[in-house]
Amino acid sequence: MKRSLVSALAVASIALLAAPAHAQGHLTLTSPDVKPGATIPARHVFNGMGCTGQNVSPALAWSGAPAGTKSFAVTVYDPDAPTGSGFWHWVLYNVPAGTTSLPAGVSNVGTLGTTDFGTKGYGGPCPPPGDTPHRYVFTVYALKTDKIDVPANATAAMVGFNLHANQLAKATLTARYGR
């Protein structure tokens, strides 16, 4: 009995390892504009509050969404913001399932959620001067629902609660910015 259980587990493990990444739902996120661990370019930095960037959302691409993905969401979060709760820079949800990339400056795909700037749309990095460079976590979520149904004025936390409740997979890319 013990030997057959061990054999069955070994076979199952080999089958999972041999399956293509897409079948496993190994979601990946990349960007031609923002590189993991690198400094976010000025084009994607906020324009205001003492920052002088162009505030253009970076191009993003993802692959490996698991079977059953009905929509996507994209967020950008700064866990280092001196707020006690981080800072949401971009909340985009209800992105159609067939979407695998977003061009730089996108504003017409999915539903734009309210950021911690109090506006809808992308708001680039703008940490306080003198802080250690902050981390900006870009995340794409593959969701099991075609629509996150929240009020138009929903907070990023409320959207995030619904993203996590409907998540099939997620992938992140973390870059930095300081001034």
C-alpha cells in the first residue's frame, strides 16, 4: 500500500513537471519599458507633487494564463509608501480574456479603478525626496470571472479583495524608483 502510494505520487509529480507551462497556468509578466529590479524610466514617473515625469503607463505583456481564465486585471502597488498601508498607483480590471499585452499609455482597455491619487488611470512613481528607492510591484491577475462587479467609486482595497477572491494565477514584476 505504502509503495503504491509513493509510486502514484512520483508519477503524478513527473506528469506535472512534463506538462507545458500553459497547462500548469504558469503566468509570466514582462515589459519592454520596465525591467525587474531596475529604475523606472522618467517617461513612466508621475508628473506632479515635485516629480517631473511624463506619467505614461508602461507597456506590459503576459503569457501562460491558466485554462478557465475569463479576464485579467493589472495593478501597480508601492509597499514602501509612508502611509502605513502602501500606495496604489494603477488599478485596471475587467480586461478581456483574449488580451495578452497592454501598449504604453493605454487607457481604453478594461475598467480603470481609483488609485490612491484619488483619480482613475495610471499614476506613476513619486516617492518622497530622500527616501530609499521604493519598490513598485506590477501585477497581472488571471481571473475566473469575466467581470469584477464593484461600484464605480470602489477603493483599490475593495477591487483587490475581489481580485484575490477570483484569482486563478498572478505574476509580478518589481522595479524601483527614488529621488
